[in-house]
Amino acid sequence: MTEQEIVERLKSSPLYAMSLGSKELYHTNVWAWLIRKDHHFVQIFCKEDFVSKFQSVEREQDNRDLTIWFTDGSACVVENKVKSLPYEEQLQDYRADFLKKFGDKLVSSILVSTTDPSFLSSLSDDQWSYLPFAEVITRIRNLLPSSSLSDFDKSIVNAYCDDAMNVSALLNEFKKTVGERMPTWSDLEVVEQVRFGDVCEKMKAEELSRHLVNEPWFVDLAAKAKEKGYKLTSWSGFSDKKWIVDARFIFDLTPGAKITNDIVLGVQMQMDQFRYVAQRCGNDDSLPDRIFTEFKELGWFTDYDKHTKNFLGRHTSMNKQYCQYHGKADYPYYFIYQYNDIDDLSFEALTSRVKEALTKAYDLLDVIKK
């Protein structure tokens, strides 16, 4: 089926229409309802041995999407990220909070998503495991014929599975159509008819981030940066209805602190902007100018004349010397950047630009004031 044919199927489904209020809550609520109605559905997430030990299933217990409890006091935690992107810090916090309150009673921590996030490979085997969304639906389908649900309930669940598999098929078709590049606005028009444009952007952003960290040059730069006390990392995000992929060197001035972004140097891509970024902690109103001056003197930033519409040899829509974000609350910082346009969205072209910028940034690590 084409993307448009799949979209038409979803648009004609009353269940899908009801799911649009909150896609993630909708799916997690269905899974919890299934397990409560028939404990054999525990096998969606756990081995068959756990069916006889089932005690209860809880929604949003201590912010965990789904917690399945067993009679011996152990539990399985499920985090649903079908609609949004998973973040390493959030998952680690959920796990740490559970272990602090209940001790070593965590049987498994399962991340359900449409894409396997790059950071999972860096976590130890006993932390979070990835379960594809399509596999969850397949397991429900396989368990449904022998379940104790009424015929009416089974028909509703079958319809739910149809919708869910159509969503999975739509995402797969989108990935196939877009290929090894980031999407354009026109790429998103069809999927946005069923309000899945943001999911597709997030999915492709995570794909690009994973592509970057697996590049041999990235692995080599990360190893060399570590010797200098820096961590090289990449992450994907979504803000202002636009995808983000970030690749940065981080130096931690306060080891052991929860957030370790005291000095940042790297690049950030957002939709049509390729940004050269620098960041320092602090709340002083003069800090942005000082950051700009410091990194201009190092050759990372440049004096920009907005009349030229040219930054580092490429066209830019930047209309001031530099742009900034100001983080406040418990973690004050200024994030400064200059940018030029992204005119080629292919992974190959973006990877080449990131490599060039990060190689330049690496050469500056020894001279950055700490």
C-alpha cells in the first residue's frame, strides 16, 4: 500500500479518531486494560512463567507508564515512547527511582518505541531493552484467539490492532520513501493528514543521530576527546514543530552533578539550519557577549554582516550577530549559535558537514578556558 492508501484507512477508523487525543496514553491504556481483563496478556512484555505470578498492573505509578507487579514483589516496567522520543536521563531516572524505593525487584525495564534509540547500546544489558511497537501488536494478535475476552471485546481489540499495524506500516512506508535523508515539508504532508508528521520527524532525527555515532570518525573523535576530559555525544530532539539533531563536546566542570553541560562546543541541526554552537553555565546578562567574543577569537564564530546573507561561505537567513537560548531555574546557562542554511538533507551531506565542524571543534578543546 502507498502512504496515502494507509492514511485513508486510518482516517476511516473511529478507533483511530478516538486515539488522537493522546496517542501514547491511548496505547498504554489499552495494554493495561488487556492485562487486567486477561492476565495471559502479561506475555506481551514478560515470559509465560510470569502469568501465574501476576498481581496487578498500574498506570502512571511514580510517572512510570506501566508497572506490572507480581506476587513475589517483583515488577516489570514499561515505558511507551510511540509518540515521543526517549531520553537516556529520563529512563535512567525512572529505573533509579524504582530501585531506590523497592530494591532489587525489577525483573525488566522495557522501552516500546517505533525506533531503537542510539543511546541504548551504551547502557548495560540489565537496564532498558527495546521492544518495537509493531512487535507489541503482533504479540497481542497472537494471544487474542485463546484469550478469555468476549467476542465483542475481541472484535474491538482486533480493530485496535488493525489501526496499530497500519500506523506501523505508514511509518515503514515513510522511511522507505524518504530514504537516507531528512524529510522536507512536502514529505510530511501525507502523514500529517493523520497527525503523524511529528512522529516521522522524530523517527528520522533519531535515525540520523544513530548514523552519526556509528561513523568510525565519530568513534575515533570520541575516544580522543575522552583523553582530554571531554565527552562527545549526539542526541535527537523535537522543538517548535521541527526535528533537531545535536552533536557536541561536553566538559564537566562539576563531576558528579546530575547535569553535565558546563562547557559545550559542537553543532546542532534543526530543519533547515546548520548551527555552530557554544555554551557556558551562568546567569550573568553579559555572558552571551563574552561567550561570543571568546569563541570568535578562537575562530569558531565570526563577525557577521547581515547584509551579506553569507556565513562561512553558505547562505543564511540569520539577521543578527548571533542567536541564543537562556536556560534558567536550577541550571542557568547561555547557548550561543550562528548558522547557515542546510541545502542538502541527505545523510551523506549532513554527516560530512558535521565531521568537518566537529574536527574543527576538537582542535579547539585544548585552548578553551576552563
